[in-house]
Amino acid sequence: MHSVENVLIVGAGMCGMSLGVALKRTGLNCEIVEMRPDLTEPGTGISLQGPALRALQTVGVLDQCISRGFGYSYFKACDAMGNVTGTVDLPRLVGPNYPATIGILRQSVHEVLANELSKLGVPIRLSTTVDTLTQDDQGVTAQLTNGKTARYDLVVGADGMNSLIRDMAFGPEHKPRYTGQIVWRATVSRPREVECRHSYFGPTNKSGFNPISDSQMYIYAVQNVPERPRSNDAELPTILRDLLAEFGGVLGRARDEIHTPEQITCRPVFSMMLKSPWHRGRIIVIGDAAHTTTPHLASGASIAIEDSIVLARLFQSERSLNAVLDDFMHQRYERCRMIVANSELLGEWEKKPGTPNEDTVGVIAASYQALAKPV
């Protein structure tokens, strides 16, 4: 037996909540602690591609997510003026009756997962995280910041790229590094003719938009900035409009809707790959805590949710905990390493156009082909 019956999950993001749903459905008891005071997810939209949809289907929440988002099965590449230069069909990994990809508000995904956890009776303790962890061969004693001390068979750090659990288990030297790019997103209205993601390749920057509902889409833009910028929120709309000045077409018209800081998120891009194994004794980190990826393949959420699905599935076996965790690493490490490395490579090529042997299309195609394989 793996001797795991109750699990503490640290972090109530997509990864942690997906794990809570998946573990509960396998018959394990779990609870989630989240340092934020509520489950409001800052940010605008997100693209969930085939692997993410497949993982959400596994935990039984795919239909709810699709109903709240905007589904499509192709995307269009455009020049700076919005002229379509190519259309790419996307694989439907969850069957012909489902879209290949959805655009959706991050907040909507969190609400779907939180509702499912509530139905299953999995508690989420807000404004709470771990103060100390003490482990032995039989379990882990967690002292929580709410004053509670409890004993768990396993502690899972799903607490993001600035993971406290990673620091506790592996030391504070493992930190994501700034890659020299920032990503902008701004929520605007969706014109009727926008039925899929569009990528615009301009003379200076790459941008585009992604529909997230019948009435909304978000604009995204990647900016090369060697040093992490510090901007006043009030300046963000002007900065972003100026950044998008080289684009026309639908994107150019949508740019004029950007007026308030509340529409915008502006985040520096980080990257990190924690060396294998991601576990120490009865403590393991998954998702962004183990592999922080840049957004160039739009696959960070996919591989994070996949971590949760695979870990929960492995606990259905009768093997020892060490065997389960070792198998988890065998199934997850190379897949996640490939996405982190290829995403970072695409970012480097964006920063240095004309790099010899640059093969953006080939790297993207190979990455998506690998992700399409069953997990």
C-alpha cells in the first residue's frame, strides 16, 4: 500500500484545485490551503488548448468550462495590418463534438473548480498557508498560519512559481528567472467576425487577440524588455496603446478600446525547471512550483493540470509511496522539461530575430504533437 489517505494541497490555483477534485474522486481525503483571502483570480483571459481540455474532462468539469468560454478549432496568422497569411487547424483531442481550444476568463475556470470542490466536500481554507513542515517516515506534521497543527500522509505544493513549499523542501536557491520579456493582456469587446485566436506579426512586436466569450476577447502582446519594468498603473493604457500602434485591422480598432488600468494585466515572463525529483520524502511540488514556463506555447496550464491528473491516477495503485512518486517523475519530467525549454527557445528567437537555424513553426508543431500524446 502507498499509505496515503489524507493529503494537504498548498495553493488553490488551477493546479491545486484540479488535484483536489481528482484525489477526492479516487477516494482520498484532502484539503486545500490558500494564502489569498479569496478565490478571485487576477488577470484577464487564458487559452486552454487540447491537452488542458482533455485534463479538465478527466476531472469532470470540461462542459462547465466550455459553457463559460469561447470554443474554436483553428487560429489565424496575420501580418501587421490584419491580412490573414495562414490558417492552422488545431487537433480536437477530446473528440469531434468538442472544440480544439477554448478562450476563457481565468476567474471562470477557478469558479468551476471551486464549485466542484464544494460539491465533493473538499475544504479550501483561505488566508492560510504553511508555517512549518516536519516529516518522518510515517507522515508530515504541518503547522499552519491559522494556528492549526495537523498530520498528513502527503503535502503537495501547488503554490505557483514563488512556491513556499519548494523553498521548504529544496531550499530558497531555486527561483524562476526573468527572461527579458513581458506579456500584456487587455480585455475588450469581441467583434462578431472574430471566431478564433489571431496572431499578428508586426515589424517590432508580436500581438493578437483571443475570444473568451460571446461578448469579450482579450488582446495580448509580447514586449522585449531587458530589465524588469516598473510602471505606474495609470500609465498602462497609454503604454499598451503605443505598443500596439504598428498594428491595423481588427487589432488596430480594438486598441482604441483600451482606456483603464482595470482592463490590463502586465506581467514579466519567468522560466524555471526544477531538477528531478520534485519530491523529498512525503513532500512534492507540481505545476508552476516545479516547472514555470513562458506563455509562448500557451501550455503552462495544460501541463500543470496534467500533473494533478497523473498524480491522482497513480494513487489508485497499491504500490509504495516512493514507487508512486518515482513513476510520477518518470511520466512527467521530460514532457514538462520539453515545454519549458521550447517555450523559452521561442522567446529567445523573438528577442533576436533572424537567429541562424531559427525554426519557430517547427518547434511549435513538434511541441503540440508531443503534447497531443496520451498522458
